Amino acid sequence: MEKKKIDLVVIGSGPGGYAAAFRASDLGRKVLLIEKDPYLGGVCLNRGCIPSKAYLHVSKIINEAEELKSVGVDFGKPHIDANKIRKHKEKIVSRLSGGISQLAKVRNVETLQGLASFVSNQELLVKENNKEVKVQFKDCIIASGSSSSLIPGLPKNNKSILTSKTALDLESVPEKFLVVGGGIIGLELGQVYAALGSKVTVVEFLPNLVPGADLDLMKPLHRKLKKQFESILLSSKVTEVSSFDENKLKVKIESEVETIEKVFDKVLISVGRKPNIETLNIENTSIKISDSGFIEVDEYQRTSVSSIYAIGDVVGNPMLAHKSTYQGKIAAEVASGHPAIYDVRAVPSVIYTDPEVAWAGVTEMEAKEKNIPYELGEFPWAASGKALILNASQGKTKILLDPDTKQIIGAGVVGPAAGDIISEAMLAIEMGSDVEDLALTMHPHPTLGETMAASAEVYTGAITDLYVPKKQK
């Protein structure tokens, strides 16, 4: 058995893992980066964020081309070559993964492929095929990510049952496609397959799509999806999935009103994700696990073992790549003796559908549930010239304010580029900006970004693109 002594080891090479490894190396640590897969980048780059957004770009162009018919431009019915689309995605992924490998080399970060598990608080065992390596470390950062959750009772080893990983392989475009779970991943992949020609059905257990997002932001997206999807079944659940003929599945769906059975070519299970900690053998350490199954950490990303840190999906929701990257840098800096702390005021969320939906900070739903006082400024995109040009008049931008200080505590956007626009709101929240700061910041025209300032002007009464009657005192 090979043995290594290393200064700092990172388990997992996703956005958080490689950020932690590279930052620690920049700060003078000797770093070993362990990855179970053949390529660096983790789920986000290889099987999640990047490939799904590559497909969503294709589906968005298809939708935009269809909408141009109404203004006199008709490209005709698109020809879909699933193999070419998949190769396009793979080219992007390969380029980015190769870039990460190159960055590891120039930083002298050693990489090791294999499945890591703890032997003790200071030692790991890494297995790959018939090879075993014992790694003794001074510090360790756990960044092992998460994987798709499944529902019980599914037929085993059935290729017609997909996860977010296998759905991105895009081997074919099924005629009838079922998405189990109306969350972010399910809606994004559902829209991709719908644009490519599938008849998509979505089943969501709760009464609304993407629970946690404000209903007014979801309304334009829901309206669009009702046109694109064959059906959206809310307050419903899948109770049985069984094989039916060759390569087809019979699915039983129950609601309070009825029980129906439908046959689908493919079924995507998108009901959430679970932290990848089962194979780590945490029981061989003094690391504490919370009742909800996540690794417990403090504001410095330290576990209950002072030399072991944890970041990203394994430490709790929200399971988002940018949160993992942020925490990875903090863990690397703290482990390297530098002052750093996880004390963010907000974590942005984005649904990369068409239209996009984005929010940050306190949502209206959260404010009402927790009795958080707030005031609102919102700007309808029907009054935005750029939105009308983009056929996005259903969009909106809104900000939530503290009634006393007038500081921005939350924001939401629905429409094209919502994920980009929300960054301005994030900066405002982090800096403690008030509504006047937004309203008095000059924005270029015509843009969608200026709707953020317009929402502030609606609140202050300075808006000129709308007529808002003054409130009676």
C-alpha cells in the first residue's frame, strides 16, 4: 500500500473543492485534491450546472425562433440532432474540465483519483480499482457534494428511469416524458426536453412549483410552461412505477381528486438531493452529523474536529455551486491561518428556465411566514422598452425594504437575464444599501438592469416611466 503525508487534502473537485484547493495552494499550502471520477469539476461541471445550461441555451433559441413568427420571421420547423447537441455539450464540459486540470498543474496541486474514506481524524484511505493509498494529513476539507434522491419502489436497472445525471446524456428525445418533482432541476430539464419535441408531464407533490419561490415571480414561468408542457399536476404524487412493454413505463399518479395511470417513454426522478457522506466512513472520526444528515460546521467551516473542514452540499441547504465556492475559499483561508468567516447576508437562487426566475435575501413568502416587517417596490416589465423588444412584458423586478432603515433586505426578478440582474441586488444587500442608493444609481438605457433602479423609484415616488398615485397619509 502506498502512503502519503500531505499538508492539506481536499475531498472532491467540484466548484467548492477545486476553489478550496487552489486558494490553499495560493496561500502556500501543499495540497492534494482527491476526486472519485476520472475528470475534475464534480457534478456541477460534468453532470449538472454547465451541461444543463448548455441545453437550456439551445432550448431558449428554439423558443425565441418560434416567437419570431409573430413579427414576420419564420425559420421553419427545427431539425433536432440529439447526437450533435450532446457533443456540443460534451465539448464545453471537456474544455472547462481540462482548464481546471491545467490550473491544478500550474499551482502544483497534486491530484489523486479514487474514493476517499476516513480511517481516523488524521488519516484517509483512497481506493481506485485494485490500488489503495493511505493519506496522512494535517488539515482536510470535505467537499464531496451531493447526489440525486430517488423514490421507493422503482424498477431496478431500468434505463427508462433517469436522474438529472442520465437525463443530461440526451441519448434520444422521448415522445412522452415524465418529470417527477417540480423543483428547479425538474423544470429546467423538462423545458429542455419540451423544446426538443417531447410531450412533458410534471408531477409535484406540493401545491406550487418550486416551493419557496414567491408565487408572483413564478406566475409568468408557470404560464409559459403550461403552453410548453402537456400537463402540470400539482398536489399529486407518483405511487407506482412499473415496466410496460419494451422500454416504456406505466406510472400511477394520485391526487386528492383522482388516481390516473399513464404510459411514458422516460421518467426523470427529480425530487431533491442528498449529501454524499455515506462512503466517507465518518464514524471513524469525531465529526458530528446533524439530525437532518448533514455535517455540522461553525462559521469558519470547521467541523467538530478542528483540523477537518466541510463545505457545500454536505453542510446543508441551499445546495448551490456558488455557495460551495464561497465556503471553499473560507475554509482554505481559515485552515491557512488567515482571517475569514461565513457571514453572508443572502444566497442568490436562480431558475435558468425561459423566463428565468431569480431571488435573493428575504422573499415575500418568508417575510409573511416569519412575520418579518417589510415594504415593497416593484416595477412591471410591461413599462420597459427593452423587455418589450425581447417579448418579455410579463416580467417584473421587485425589492423588499426594511420599513425603518429603508435598507434592501430582499429582491426578486422574473424575465430574461434574471440571474444576472439579481447580482446587483446581492451587492445592495451585502453593502446595506438603502432604496435611495438604488434609485440614484444611473443605469444604462435601454436595458433590463435598469428595472432594478426603477423598482426603487416606484417606492420613492420618483418613477417617470409609470404613473403611480401618491399614497394618502
